[in-house]
Amino acid sequence: MQQIVKLSEKLGKDESTMDSMVSPLPSEFQNPKWILKNIKGENTVVFVAETNGKIVGYSLGWISQPWSYKAKRGYICDCFVEKSHRRQGIGKALVKAMLEWFKDKGVECVEADIYSKNIPSLALFKGLGFKEVSKRLRLTFKR
Ligand SMILES: CC(C)(COP(=O)(O)OP(=O)(O)OC[C@H]1O[C@@H](n2cnc3c(N)ncnc32)[C@H](O)[C@@H]1OP(=O)(O)O)[C@@H](O)C(=O)NCCC(=O)NCCS
């Protein structure tokens, strides 16, 4: 759990450099208590990639039925691979494991929010068949 939390903190830092609105401080989803509580339930899952006893990547997601959706949706919240282990197929394997898990659970679709600047992640998800469904627009007030 400590290794997963460390990786999720690195992901949080990456996201805060990509998005000025994202705090570099750990979020609720990076809290070990939140992760433990939820993975004990039926609807949240974490997959890890391990080499030589060390966790070098993880993916985290859950199933829910968001407001206005007509059926259950799988949501991939996190997918992170240590820099030293990238481009070896680990990220793809972590997302594919999650897709299989969602499929077995009977969800109708799977979604992920990816920053427009995040070229590696966009390529990974699009390569697995994901299609863009919306664009989030933001106006930032100058203070
Ligand atoms: C996105 C990320 C998880 C990919 O992990 P990875 O293990 O390097 O990915 P893989 O080796 O499995 O690559 C799968 C596909 O992703 C794409 N891809 C991965 N890295 C890429 C890069 N730097 N540039 C372009 N495409 C890339 C390619 O299409 C690749 O397929 P290919 O190797 O057959 O060309 C990893 O770069 C990462 O942890 N990034 C920081 C965290 C992040 O942004 N997470 C996503 C949002 S939650």
C-alpha cells in the first residue's frame, strides 16, 4: 500500500505540473485509508505491476452510475508507471487488466479523463479503442 501511495503522489505531482488548478498535495484518492476502504468493496479495484518485488506501476478505477447515465460505467481514475519502466508495455497491461475486470462486472462503457497535453496517455487509451466524447473548457480569472 505504501508503494502504491508513493506512486500516486508522483502521479498527483505530474498532474499538478500539467494543470495549474490541481493541487500538488495528495488528494482523497491518494489516501491509504480511502484506497483500503474502497478496494475491500465490490466496485473499486487497483492493479499493480511488480518487478523484482518492487511495484513500478498501478492503475485504479471504480464502477458507478453517474447522474444521467442509463447504465453502469467503469472509470479509470489513475494509471501510472515509474519513468524508468515506461515504454515497456506496462501501462497498456495495467489498463487492459482493468478493462477485463470492468467487462466481467457488466459495465456498459469505460471512461477516463486525460489532459489534452498528455500525449503518451492519449496514445495509450486511443490505441485501446477509446474515443473522445467531450472537451472540458475553462476560463481562468486573472487575480
Ligand atoms: C501514460 C503512461 C501510464 C504510459 O505507460 P507506459 O508503460 O509507458 O505505456 P506502454 O509502454 O504500455 O505504451 C502503450 C502505448 O502508449 C503510447 N505511449 C506510451 N508512451 C508514449 C510516449 N512517450 N509518446 C507517445 N506514445 C506513447 C503508445 O501508443 C504505446 O504503444 P506502443 O509502445 O505500441 O507504441 C506513463 O507514461 C505514465 O505513467 N505517465 C504519467 C502518468 C499519466 O499521465 N497517467 C495517465 C493519466 S491517469
